[in-house]
Amino acid sequence: MKYKYLSKAELYAEECREKNMLANKAGFLRRNRLAPHVFEEYCKENRDEAELIDAVFEDEALNAGAKNLSATVLSLYLKNLFERGEKDADGIRVISLTDEEDAI
């Protein structure tokens, strides 16, 4: 099966690792000029690829960039990654940091 975005996610993760930054979905979308709603629709139709892309970002968070992140930021990032699709609590929303702030 030919995947449309997996190799781009892996390339983005590698670039982030070289710059000592955390690869994340928001940065991936910005890097590849993808609208979030377009990518989400694609993921709904291509669950296998979406799960592999999530695995790329999970692996990066747990391994490559984790030593540079506070436990709080890492915990929130992973919680947001794994609870994708679940409704946020009323009035509470997790907001991602920019790539440059993640590297601190």
C-alpha cells in the first residue's frame, strides 16, 4: 500500500531531531502546508496510515526529544496525542507550544 504522508512525517521528525526540536502534528501540518481539517478528513479515510503517523510522533516524544522536555509538557503532549477524537472538557483545551518553544 502506498502512503501519502507517512514518509513526509518521518522526514519532518528527522529534521526536528537534527534541530533538537520536538516533532509534532501541528509542526508537521505547517511544514507541509496542510490544513488541519483536510488532514483530519484524510486520516478518517486512511486509518492505517494515520496510526503510523501518530506512532512516529509518539516515538519522537518518548525517545528523541524527551530529554529536553519537562515532564509536564511531555505528559500533556502524549495525553493529547492518545486522546485524539475525545471531546475536550467544557472550557478546557490543551494548546500546543510552537516548535521553537518545545526545544527549550
